[in-house]
Amino acid sequence: MPKLLLATSNPGKIKEYRFLLDGLGCQITTLAEEGIAKIVTESGNNYEQNARLKAITYAKLSQLTALADDSGLEVDALNGEPGVKSARFAGEAATDAERVSFLLAKLNGVPWEQRTACFKCVIAIATPEGQSKVCYGECHGMIALEAKGENGFGYDPIFFLPEIGKTMAELPLEMKNQISHRARASQKARQVLQQLHI
């Protein structure tokens, strides 16, 4: 059975991708499982550059087909911030809870109708030979007034979905993985991987 390397060390992402890519007919492996300690710095100016950089680097390093993503939250009232800096928005070593608090503080006093936001995800798939393809997904919502929910990770507790009436972190994983930005990009990634006969 061929291997597919998930080029991330984020446990939340690994859990989601194992679910989203289940049934592909390949063995999903991780950087830790392959003994890869190298950290690729996300030096790109956008999600696509960062995702490609990680996928291509780890595919060459491991000699496996690699899947990497870069994703972020874009808040309209903050002119698209935190965007590509979502993971580092509150500082390099900030926890998810600290990032959420920092973002809520920035939106203090912003009325509900102006709290629109979008989660974006770009997945890059690269082969050891240097081929790469990218897939896009996004999910629109609002920034809640307070954090709610224990599921998910990152900004999920404050990303409110008006059509469902809950935050992303209040949804069961099965439901989140049908509608999230990562789920939408993963549906396209599955097709790419099938074409590559992974």
C-alpha cells in the first residue's frame, strides 16, 4: 500500500486529515512517524506559496508523495487579518486560547453585522519528482462575541456559522468535516490523489 505523508505536526490537522482522506487506499503517515524533524519555515506571502513550499520540501526529503496545507482566518473588519499570519497573530508561542482572546479584543466594539469572516485553506500535493498541484477551499461565517464549544482547534470556538446557529467548535467532527474550508479543499485533493494513483 503506497504511503501519503501529512506534512504537518499539528495534531488537530492530523486528526482531521485522517478522517477526511479515509478510504483513499493509501497508508497515511506523519512527519513524526517517518522520523522527520526538519521544520519548514512558512516564508511565503500567501497560503499557496506556504503550502507548496512545505509539500515540495517534505516530498523530496521523504521520497513520498506529501500533502501540506496552509490556512487562515480572514476577518473583514480587520482588512483580512490575521490571514496568512493566523498561527502567529498573537505571537510565535501563543496558544489557541491566547490567539482567540487576542482576536476578540481586536474586535471589541465592532457591531455584529460587521463581524463577517472567512476561513481559507489551500492544500498542496507534491511528488518526490517535484510535481505539485493545489486545491482551494473556503467557509464563510461571523466572529462570535465569545468563544463557545470544545471541539476543533485554532479559531473554531469563535467562528460562528449563521445557517447552523453554532460555532465551528460546537459541531461534531463529522459535521465540521462536511462544511469546513479544509473539508472543501480535501474533497478536491482526493480527486488529485486518485489521479496520481496514490
